[in-house]
Amino acid sequence: MRTPTRAALAAASALALALPTACTTDDTDTTASTTVTFDDGWAKATGTEMTGVFGTITNPGDTDLHLTGVDSDLGGSAELHETVPGASGMMMQEREGGFVIPAGGELVLEPGGNHIMLMELGRPITTGQQITLTLEFDGAEQDVTVSARDFRGGEEEYVGGGHGEMSGGMGSDG
């Protein structure tokens, strides 16, 4: 039986190291390396168990991003919400499937529209308080910080177990 020479072993090793690079494609997940910005992010200061978070999430990348969830440092639960027409006015509900933020585009979160809902809060949120949110994308997470603001809006009231219809104007959540 013939034993391999050093040159043959070196060539085989070099080829083995080169193959994974030569066989990779450009289909890598760019979500993990893409950083969004959350401009003018804020939460409504509240003494109740729920509130809304608003601002503009911008995707500077060249690939659409899928915002699938959110978490906060306040505990409780957090959901992505939309506002839709209901039987007796506008109604907010969880946005099934989350939101797509287009490449080079933005997602506007605003009172009376799309927003992040923080629920089951165990303590009040005070004006000026800093809140850390973890935005969840397919395959990646990013922390952002928002500041609580005093905001009266349309003085809405919410009914139902965390979701419900809004009475009054459409100026704010929670």
C-alpha cells in the first residue's frame, strides 16, 4: 500500500479548506447584521396595566425585515397591534404575523394606528422613565430604548382582556 506524501496531504488539506468557501452562496441571513433605528420612540406614561409604544422604525438595509415580536424590561407581556374598524368604532387587535419593514423603508407606530402594546404591567410608567424594548426579527433581536411621555390624546378607554374597542377619540393607547 502506498503512503501519501507530504505534498499530497498538503494539497488535500488546502482543497478541503477551500471547498466550504467555494460552495457558499450569498443567501446568508442579513437580518442578524442589519440594524434598524427607532426614531422618536416613546411610550405613554400610565398608571394602568397597559400602554402603547410609538415612533418610527427605519430599515436602512437592502432586505425587507419581518418584525415578529417584542419584549420589554418591564415584565408583563408585549404585542404588536393594529387598529381596525369594529362594530362600535375602532378596535385594536394583535397583528397576526407581525409587520414587514421594507428595505430602505419604515414602519410608523402611532396613536390610533399600528403600535406596540405593553400589557399586564405590574407598576406605573412615569414620565421620563426609560424603557428597553427587544425587537424580534426572523433570526435576530435588537434592543432599543424609549422614553415615557405624558400624553392625553383622545382619553380613550379600553375594554376586554388586553384587547378591545376604544371609546372616545383615536389619540392614544393605554
